[in-house]
Amino acid sequence: MRRAGRLLVAALLTVAVTGCGGGEPATTARPAEPVAPADLVAIGAVADPARLAEPGLDLASLPAEAELVGPNYAIALAGVAVTDQLSYDQLREINLHRLFPEAEALPLVAGDGREFLIVPLTAPEDAATLGGGDLAEVTVAGEVRPLDRVPHELEVLVVNVPAGADAILSITDAGETKSISLRTGERADGGSDRPAETLTGGSVQLEEGVVINGVTQSGYYDGLTIRVALAATSHTDELGTAPDGSMWLEIELGLSYAGLVAQQARLELAIAESLTITGSDGTEVELPADTAEATISQDGTLATIDWSGVAEVPDDLRSFSVAYTTRGRFVGPDGQAIDYTRTPVTPTGTIELAER
């Protein structure tokens, strides 16, 4: 209303001067401030939300859990600034100055009884999925404003709203829509995150020794280094969304052994027989009957296996025990299997999926 009042006074002065006789020159009215579209919703960019304070955009804090995480995206709301006008310097700081070049002369105003919500986005701590998502929209007073893409880390949302009104950001990914208030940071969908989307992955490294007949030096053993990593997700492109009460456990196994043995004995590993993963409820994770063959480096000094798979597990599991025993066969340069024995101790470890 303050800006409208100034415009009204300017207009009255112009009429009063031009209405007087005597042929005196008319007074030029003050240029009007540019007004943003009432349905404005824009995606800008900001490298560091803390920098917004320099041009005068002070961020009010939002809850620590003000975030949306899906199978293919993850964003956190770093705070919210509320203002009824944006200067050119402020627009430049959020990389939207080219959208409103007229604001270089006078600030861009939201309009009578309106204000801007400015919300910079960061990545949730330990987020594993970034840069995806199917579609996004912002709802203000029942009006849906589509975004041309899903906003992500290092970007900022600017929304024109009636003073005091909320703006709800909704993101749809893998058939599931999640929503959050840009003004308060509270979930607008009841906080229906599947547990998998709130978990961070973990890994364990194990060592095992094998003696390969005719290859391993007498009195010694050749060491295998095994790394097992687990992560949880509610959706994969191949399997879709996990059934209610379940989540997909993404499993990665990396194995390596070095030295002359790498070129003299290539391991063909039976995954399901070699790797055992057991949930804290005592349920053994079902693994496929895959065989993973070692790849030998060009110089013949390193052999590696990289295997990955997915299994369905209850979504309340957080702890998994891992045991490894080499099962399969070693193959010589002539393609013939080579007998081997392994050390009697089975290497084991535990992987925890922690809440973010």
C-alpha cells in the first residue's frame, strides 16, 4: 500500500500541474516501479545461501528436517527470505537479473498486498541421489504453478504470493509425490517419506587368504581384499517401487588380488555361495546365482571383480551382518581349473544403515 500511495500522489501532482493555466510546462510523473507477475515462480541459482545476506536478503531459519528426498532427487530448504521488493543487486545474487532487466532502474515489486518468498536449496546431509525427479510444481492459494523442471542443490526458488500466504512445493518422482511448505519448511503431505529415503548407506572391508596350487608361493597365501557396500532405496528403474513394508537393498561387491597370481589364476566367483548377508531379524538376504569373473589389468598385476545386485528386504531393517567365503574356481591361462584352499577363518563384518 505504501508504493500505491506514492504512485497516487505522483498522479495527483501531475493532474494538478497540467490543469493550471498560464502555459507552464507539465511536471513529469515519477516512473512506476516494475511489478512482477502475480503468478511468478522462478528457479534461480546461488552458490552459497549465506551470500544472500550481503544484498539484504536475510534468511529465516527452517526446521532441520525441511527436505524432500526421493529415489532420484534430494533437496533441503536452507531458509526463507520474505520481501515485497527485489533490487537489481538481489536479483543478480540469485541469478534472475536477466529475467527482469527493468529492475536495474527501480526495484521489482511483488504488487499490492503481495510478497516474494525466496528459498535457497541445498543437498541433505549424506544424500545419495541428486539431479533427478520427474516433475515439480508450486501451489499458492489453490493455484498450481508448474515448474519446467525439478529444482536442485545450489538453486533458489522465488515465488510471488499474497502477503502471509503459503506456497507448497510438490515433486513427483517414480510415481510418488512429496510436498513441503516453502514458508514454514513443514511437510505438506504428512511426511510420508518411505524409510529407505531417509537412510545412508554403509560398507565393510574384509580380507581372505587363499592358497592356489602351483601358483601361490610355498608357505604363503595370496590375499583377497573384499569390499561390500549396502544402500537402501524405495525405487529402481528396473524393479519399480518396492512393495509396502519393503525396500530395495542395493548390494555392491568389489574384490581384488594383486601380484603374479593375477595373471596366473583368474577367479570366477559364485556370488550367492560366497557372500552371505543377514538382517538383524535373522533373515538371510536372497542373492542371485550369478557368477562374476575377474578382470585382469593390462600389466597383469591386478585382478578385480565388480558385481552389483538388488534384493527386497523389510524396510525396518537397519543392521546387516556380512560373511564372505571364496566359492567358485580359479582358472589358469590354459583355461583349466586350478585347485585351491582358503584360510579356515571366515571374514565377517557388520553394516549399519543410519538415519540421516
